[in-house]
Amino acid sequence: MEKYTYLLVNLLSVSIPFIATFDRRLSFHRQWKYFFPAMGITLAFFIIWDVLYTHWGIWGFNSLHLTGVRVINLPLEEWLFFVCIPYASVFTYHALNYLIRKDILGRYAYRISIVLIVILILVAVFNTGRLYTSVTFFLTAVFLILHIRVFRSAYLGRFYLTYAIILLPFFMVNGILTGSFIREEVVFYDDTMNLGIRLFTIPIEDSVYGLLLILMNVTFYEWFKSRQIKENAGAL
């Protein structure tokens, strides 16, 4: 049964969002035409990153918790992670936009972004030898800079609210993957390549990695939606 640990974590993570997808009020299945292209682009980026870091030994996967199926030297479960977690996250983003009409954090989004950018860049600069830390923090900072300077995204406040809410399931999922509640971890890390700071069993870098993963999915999701709206407006 242990060999299905990672697979079950993925499936359980997406199960409730998938069932709720077809709720008449939310109808997230009508957004699939925006979500799946967004997820595909983000998946391609993160899979390349994942393949390289696995090859370099920056992180790895415990065969005890895997079915044994591999694609491009990554466990099948790792590929599913980049489908199931984004699906659950973007569904949550969509549901919150429907349920909470007011953009609660909208007025604070710019300031939150600036604080995050400064912290991320400082940590990246002072930890250039720790590849998981420096690359993750730097890429996230750059992506946030693009949002406030180039994209001028109006949805950052809603994204931050979503991310704050999904931190609880994030800790549950990543906690299991990094060894909480189970015998041996599913994903292991070379701690010379990160800060060595753990939130329970979770490297602190995972919280930034997760932020970048979800924000990229939301960004492309919103971009595909806005492009469709423009096309529809132009056809009138």
C-alpha cells in the first residue's frame, strides 16, 4: 500500500475540487478551456526544472512511496502533482472569486508584492550557492516584478487571498510528502542546496515554490480568459 502514497496524495488533493467543479453556481468545467492550456504551459516549465534538479540531486523521490512508473526520469506521481495541485488551486481561486465578490486584499496587493520582492531578492542574493533557495526566490521575485510593472495585474489581491487560504492544505500535502505522518519521506532534499529551515518537515523554499507554481497557473488562466473576452468584444 505504501507504494501508492504519492499517487493517493495527488488524487485526494484534487478529488473534492473536481467533484465541486460541476456545482451549478461554480461551473468550473466551463473554465477548462482556459485552465488546461494555462496548466500545460506551467507544467512544461516546472517539469524542465524538476528534471534538472532531480538529475543534479537537489531533490529526489523515495521509491518506497512510488508505483515505479517513470516518464523522463520523473515518477508518474510527480507529473500528476503538477496537474492535481494546480487544478485544486485554480478551482479554489475561481470559487473564491464567485463567493467573495469584494477584492479584500486588492488595495494592499502592491505593497504585499513589494515586501515579498525585497525579501526574496535579498535571500536569493545572499544564498547564491544554495540552488533551490536562490533560483526559487529569484524567479518568484522576477515574476512578481513582471506583475506589478509590466502586466499590472488587477487580480493579485485575489491571488494572495487564495494563497493564504490554501496554505493549510499546502501544509497537509507537503507535510506528508516530506515525511510527516508516514514512514520515511516521499520527497527528499539535499539540505546543502537550501536554507535548512523547515516548517515542521517542509523546507521553507517549498512555500515559495508553491507560490510561484500557483501564480503562474493563475496568470496564464487569467490571460487566456482576457484574450477570449477581447475576441468576443471584437466580434460584436
